Amino acid sequence: MCTKRPLVAGDVIYAERPFIALPVKFYLTSAPPSGLTLEGFTQHAWKEREELLKEMIALLPPERQAAYRALANSHTHDGSGPLAGVFRTNGFGLGLDTWREIIPDIDDRDNRADHETTISGVCDTLSRINHSCCPNADVYFDMPSFSFVLSAVRDIPAGTDVTVGYCDLTDPAAARQKDLTPYGFTCTCVACVSPNSSDPRRATIAASFPDPKFVVRMWLMNVVLPDDYVIQDSQRMIRLIEEEGLQSAWCYTLHFAVLAMAYAALGQRENYLQARERVSALGRACNPVEGHQLMVSLPEFRNSRSSGGCGCPTMDGGGLPSSMRK
Ligand SMILES: [Zn+2]
């Protein structure tokens, strides 16, 4: 997929309902023959899976059935069967937020971890998007429309290949290559060809996952720290993330939220608005549910006269004592 016009971070590129969506993990519905080896048991399970997928795909219109079968299949030699192979090659996870809408008490359940990655959906167009370890787009699942939504995570010039990440992008290059093996290609992106420089930087990014309210509150309470203490730290991480092309990582959005809250506390109106806009755009692109929660902590600017000051929000809802830094 290639862009025909320039895009900015947060732009929706494409939205699509999946052919099918079903659990990745599954339980056998028939007893396997006795005496099977582990390999034999696995083959029996894949045979059941293939039969289920045949019934599901048969419910689609003929042209959709043909489109599903035309997708890439990297599992042609492991006994998956052609339909299951397509499912394993092209699935997108629906994500935990989707499950929270279906099962409201999911966070209280002991087996939450199993649910987190259980459901996967296969799309006609979105499943064909190429991989990059420095992707310029991200996909999330929108439950109300039952659609996967592809959005830009950074500005994208016209004529650029749109890419997403197929694996955990903060893993070392060797681990990423191993995760990408089932897809049948070797990634040759700048991060994969320079692991000695990229791996430590990605490890630093992975370890930087700030809770914006907590970080800013701790800074506000410690008057010994410089006024730009958290700002410098988050700006440094934002530069590192941009240099690695990891704007799709959620910590990138969190660091802009830190900046916005710190600027509000310092009464820096223009800087606050710019950081807030980045949180809004990145939230739309990567994680609308958590993005909305962040935006609740970043209210609209108040009228400067009525607020009696520069107009910066006082973060009353977040409990941030902004006056300490003013
Ligand atoms: Zn790569």
C-alpha cells in the first residue's frame, strides 16, 4: 500500500472489517485417536481447525472466499491446512480493549493473559501491508464498527510505502528475525542491519514507559529539581524514539503527555497546546481508548481572563499542584 498524498500523524489511512475473527487458541471438539505422539496430536488439532475454517469461509460471498484464499500462506509445510495457514499468516490481534467491551470484568479474571491475545482477525487489504521495524503506521480494532483501522503514526510523504510492525519492535534484532521467520522473509531495515547500535537504543525505549501523572507529580513535589527536569528527560526519549522510527510505541505518546502536563504546570501555553495535540493525534492512531483517557487529563485551554492567569489548565482533575512551579 502506497500513499497518494502526504499524511500527518493521526490520519486514518484505511478501515476494513475482517473476513473472519476467531480465537487463536482453541480446544478440540473431538477426542483424538489414542496413542498419538505430540506431533500426531498437533496434526489432529490442525485438521479440526481447518474443518472449522471451511465452514466459516463457506458463509462468505464467493468473491470474498476467493479473496481470503488468495492471501499469503507461510504455513504450507507444518500441517496447518490452506485456510488455517492463511489465518496464521495474516491475522491481526483484536487487543485487550476489545475484550474489555465484551467481558467487562476481564481484568479481575485469573486467566486474563490468555484472553489478551486470543482473538485474531484476517483482512483482505490490511493483511497485505508490509512489515517494517520502523513502521509509519499502526492498526487498532474499533469495536463499534467491528473494523481494523490503519492510521499514520508520523507524517508520511506522498508515494511512501505504508508499513506496520509484525512483531515486538523493541525486541533485539535477532529476536525480531526469529519472530518474522514464519512470514517467510528477512527484514533488512536499518535497525536490523545495525543491531549493535539499534538494540541498546530499543532496550532503552522499552524500559521507558512513564505514568505521566505520577512522573509530573513527583517532579512537582521535589522543588530541588530544575523546572525543566521532566521536560528534558521526555524530550530526550522522544528524540531517541524518532531516531529509531518507533513512533508506534505507546511510550512515545506517554512522553508527549508528560510534556503537556509539565508545560501546564509551568504555565507555558503554546508548548502545552502543541504537546496536547500530539497526544491527541497519536492516541487516535495507536490506541483510542487509552488516548482518550490521557486527553481527559489534558483539558481544553481555559479563557485566560476567567482563569486569572496565563490560561493553562490547572489539572484539577488530575490532582496536579501546578501552582508549585509557577
Ligand atoms: Zn527490521
